[in-house]
Amino acid sequence: MGPGACHFGGVPVPMRATTFRSALFASAALILGAGPAFAQSAEQTNAEAAVQPPAPEATGASDAEGQDTATSEVVVTARRTEESLQRVPLSISAFNERALDRLQASDTTGLQGAVPNLNIVQGRGSSNATNIFIRGIGQPDALQTFDPAVGVYVDDVYLSRIRGNQLDLLDVERVEVLRGPQGTLYGKNTIGGALKFVTRKPGQTFRANGSVSVGSFNQFELKGAASGPVSDTVAAGFSVLRSSRDGFVKDPVRDTRYNDKDTIAARAALAFTPSTTVRIDLAADYAHDDAALNVGRPLNNLTTFSGGVLVPDDPNNADGSPDYDWKGRTTPGLPNSTRLTSHGVSATAAFDLTDAMTFKSITALRKLKTDDFIDIDATRFEIGDVFVGVDQKQFSQEFQLTYSSDRLSAVAGLYYLKEDVDSHQEAYADDLLGPLFLNSGFLRTIDDTLDTKSYAAFANASYELVDRLRLSAGIRYTRESKDYDRTTSTFYSLLPAFNATFNFRPDKYTWKDTSPMVSLDWQPTDRTLVYARVAKGFKSGGFNGRANDPGSATRYDPETAWSYEAGFKASLIDQLRVNGAVFHTNYKDFQARVSDSDTSTIPPTPLLSVLNAGKLRIRGAELEAAWTPLSGLLIDSQIGYLDAEYKEFDDARFVATGGSRAFQTPAFAPKWTMRFGGQYGFDIGGGGLTIGAQTRYKSRTALAVDNTLTNSRTEIAGLFQSGYWLHDARIVYELPGKKVAIGLYGNNLADKAYKTDGQEFSSVGGIRTVYYGAPRTWQIKLTARY
């Protein structure tokens, strides 16, 4: 699954099996002519419901009449069994297709602001990676040797890399965002939390939808999906996506655009229900992204190894005025290309062994290939120009056994993952050497392989001690082995005596962990829940994939986090829902990539090390509220408060501060994240008109771990983004019957220039680069469904 990846056929309108064959032709015409309004759930057949109950509504979903309400029932699978969101004793947000439209979200980054204490943006220097932090815990580096700290799942299949997880939201049943460590049930690399994408499954009713959009920067997007019965026991579905947009960063000298979009994707699904106790789901998907470079803005002048100063074209490159104008430069001759191809197959089989017990098997094979060119310094100079080619494949197998009775519900399982990653990288830096080194051609190549095997066994149970009082507990044992091999070669075309090869071949290493969880929840009334939860998260260690010398060729240890959380969920009055939580997290041995330089070598050697830096104390509070004071009017808000502080951050280079960097600001941990939204829908001319708007706020944010000068308390101003608001709005008209709709959408209406991510590579020619979100955009979308 890669960009444009959540693609299943899906939701039901009764039709006989024989009709589906001919209806496929009609649906194709429908997809090309118009597209989906907002899909709504419908009842499944009894055969499907035996193994997979009807798809529920999600937060802000439509009711039976297609209206957005604050208190619609929300059923999620956060604990691997179906439960009402208001009865799950942990912090979770859920969104269905209609709610995602209300957020004006077209891919995963559209969730920014809608989930308290979630930071989710496009990754730095990449058109296909996503930087995800939850409650101050994440991993921004897309290099293949760094594991994510927030797990991303599509239909319970784990995506191992942060590349390829910027998913387009097509025909999604719901998205669930689980906050806090999820080590017991999800295990691998969910120390910060998890994002779950649940796609619509084909069933014994026919459904088709599609949409076509045009907008600013020559945007064009076509989506379509159809599903239905082939026979009494077989249902099939497919979905497609074509999305393109010109880049919003322009090189006025070369008349070239960057930061664009060019994606195609397709997905097919088959559901087999031979009896009321068996359901088998097969799926295959393909996605190809052929975007231009993702270009940022340099923060400072660059330097050569000879001591020269190279001034970027933008004389105002330091943080400050004038405002960023979405202009950029790259090195002439560097290909303007980043490519990603991902595809996979999966099989999920569920068998009801008894009325109370179900066995499930989830098998998946995935492959990912990227060929990215990156101009890290974002100038015409060849200082930090690189090519990164990655060939990744993974196989996963999970077995689950679930049990449910009046007082006890439980799930236990076994999990296995094998991942193989091969990478070839090239670094071009002729301008880095300077005249002292005769401006000799410089090329560094890297070839490495990383093989990972992960095994886990887990169990989780909830037992009702007395009426309305429930105890839940779980445990997971994980054993993960990694085998790494890296060769680095440096070539100087005019100074061959300096050519060198460095091999980093550490011994295979294995890490083990046991992650427990316990929670207690109580329902004072039918409409309220209070709970307390303690959980541990774990992310395994690894090997420094940026090592250029023996000193930085190190193995680093795992991270762990203990989270203590208390919360409530309540429907206070009719049509008002309020959920809240407070939490405290002790985060230990976090893996920090830091930048330095060894000036004792000729020429100097950039050092890019990984430290198990120390400890963070993270605490905060979250509030989610939705209110429908009158029919057609929905007001909702999400507020997150975060207080993240280093308790230990040891770095021997910081002699002036006693070898500690604990005074620094943790990256991607803004104190406040907020969203306020509202919409009003009413009848007009026999149809329906909906007017909606939202405003989102993020307070001051550090964009890199290294955000002060080395051995100094002085902050690097450009590696921070001050607090800012973004404003969006939409107006949508639905024809009578709500089968066809046309809408006008606007994002970032104030045309705010805001930074989303930063690169700190000052050991390589003084490189510091920041990346920006999109400027003001608009689109017109025609949608239809059948």
C-alpha cells in the first residue's frame, strides 16, 4: 500500500448477483461522469454479519437520513474486537468518509488538528513519506534503518516504513487514531500510538461511487469504486484513483515546479462467505507515485571544506521577513524526480468456532520501491544532493483467537514479520570541497541491506467485575532480530589518493521486550464512562544507517515509554458528546540522530550519529467535543495540551552545559493543538445545502532535534515555527435524493506560509533547510453514488 492506497470496493444497496455483472458497466460510466457524495453504511446479509457485523458510523458520521450528528454510534476495533468508541478505555478518535470530508482531508496529513496532540505532515525532502508524532513521540527520518514510532495499519496489515504511508483517502469506512503506547495489541513500533485505516469490504449488495475534482495548480483528481455480489457466496469490488497537481514551489530561473503530485492507484477485493460462520477476504493493491522533487528553503549561507561561503539565491534566507513566497532552487542537472511504487496482497480468514469464539488469520505480502532524488541544501549549489533508492519487501502473518461472553471478552494471538530492505544511495557534493581541494569531483556511494525478523505473542482480556465495573489487562512478548550490512565508498575524480571504502558489518543483534497493560473503567450511568490506564510501549534498537566513519558506526538500543492515563467519555445532554483525558508519559532512551564533524581528517568527515539520548517527561490533556444544538447544525472541537521536557539528554560535545542538552525543546511537541469547526445543512430547492468552516491552530514547534547551536543554549531560530492558524471552508449542494453533489472547497484561505519540517545537516556544508505546507488552494468536486 503506497500513496493513494486505501482502496476497496464497498458499501451496499440491495441488488441481485446477476445484476452486478451488467452494473459494472454502468458503474464505470458513473465513475467517469461524476463521483461519490458521502458513503453511508447499510445492512449486510446475515451470512456476512455472522463473521463481520455491519459497518458502523464514525465520529461525526451521518445518521439514517444522511445528516451529520454529534452522538451517532461509533463502533471501532481498537482492541481487535468490535466495541462502541464510548466504551473503549483509551484515547481514540475515529472518522468515517463523511467526517473526513468535513475535515477537508484528502490524505493522511488532513488529520492535522482534528486529533488532539497529533502532528502529521509530509516528511522532509520526500513526496511520499509522512512525519507522524503523537503526544510528542515519533520518528521524522525516512531513512530505511530508522523505524517509525507510530504504527500505520491498513485492514490490520502493518506498514513498516514511513515512506509510502501518505495514503489517499478513497472509499474508507473509517480511520482510527489511537493515542499513547499500544504495545500490547499492536506491539511493533507503536510506542507513540497507531493509525488504523479500515476499508470498505464487498458484500451481497451493490454499491458504486466516484468523484472528479479540478482546482488550483491544475489539480485533477478522479476516484471511483464499485462492489457487489458475483454469486450467493462471492462478492467482488474494485477502486481506482488518478490524482495530479502542478507543484506549488516554483524555480523562476529554470521555470521548473516542485512539490507536485502525480499518483495512480488501484485496488481489488474478493469476499468469499461459504457459510454463516466463515468469511475470507482477499485483496490486491497497486500504487505508483511519480512526483517532482520536494524542495524546501535554505536557512543560512553554505560553507565549503576550504572555508569559502556560498550564498543562496534568496538573500533573506534567514528566518524572518520577507515571508516565504513558495520559490525554490535546485542544482542544475539533478533529476527533478521522486518515484515510488508499492503493491501487495493480503488474505484475511475468519472462522466462528463457536457462538462465542472466532479464529482469524491475517496474511500479507508487500513490496515497496523508491527512487528519490533530494536536494537537501535547496540551492543551485551541489552541497547536499543525493539519490536514495530503496527496495523493500515484507511478509507478515498474524493469528488471532477471540472470545466473548456476557462478562468476559478476550483476544490472544501470535505475530510474525519478516522485512528485507536493500538500499543504494549516492551523494553528490562537488561544490562542498572548494578550491583548496581543486573543486575535485566528489561522489559517495552507500549500499546496505537490513533484514528484520520480529516474533510476538500477545493476550488481552476484559472482565466485568461487578455491574458497570470492568478490569482489562494484557501482555505482549516481542523478540526482534536485525542483521545489517553497509559499505560506504568515497571517490574524488581529481584526488584519487583520497578515495576510500568503509565497511560497517556489525553482528546480528536481537532485542526482547515484555509490554504489559492494565486498565479499570466504570460506567456511573449509561451515558458516561471514566477510566484509568497504564501501558508500556517499545521500539526496538537498530544500526546507524548514516554512519560515514567507524566512530558513528554504532548500534543503538531500544526505546521504551510508560504511559499513565485517566479519562472520561460522556454524552452530557441530548446531542452533546464530550471526551477528555489527562496523561503522563516517561519516555526513555529515545533515539536521536545528531550532527557533527570530524575536522581531524582531510577533508573533514561529517558525523551523523544516533544517540540513546536520555529521558523525556511528557504530560498533557486532551478534549474532544461535538454538539448538535439543532437539526442540521454541528459544532465540534478538538484541543490538545502538551508539556514535553527533557529530563536527560547527554551529549559530550556540550561541554559548556555540563555535557547535557536537556535545556533544548523537544521536536514536534507543540504545547497546543486546536481545531474549531462548524457546519450547517438545510434544504433548498428540493436538495440540500451544507456550509462548513474550520480553523486549526498549532503553537510554537521545534522542527528538528538539533535546534540549538552546538555547545550552546542559543536556539537556531529558523528551525522553529511560531504559532499559527489555518482557515478552511466549503459549500456543498446535494441534489434531491442526495445521489449527486457539487462542492467548492478552500484550504489555507489566508494563504499562510508555515513550516512543517526541518533538516539540520550543518556538519555538511552548514546545511539547514525547512519545508513548508501548501499555500491557499481551492477545488470544485462533483460527486455521485449509486
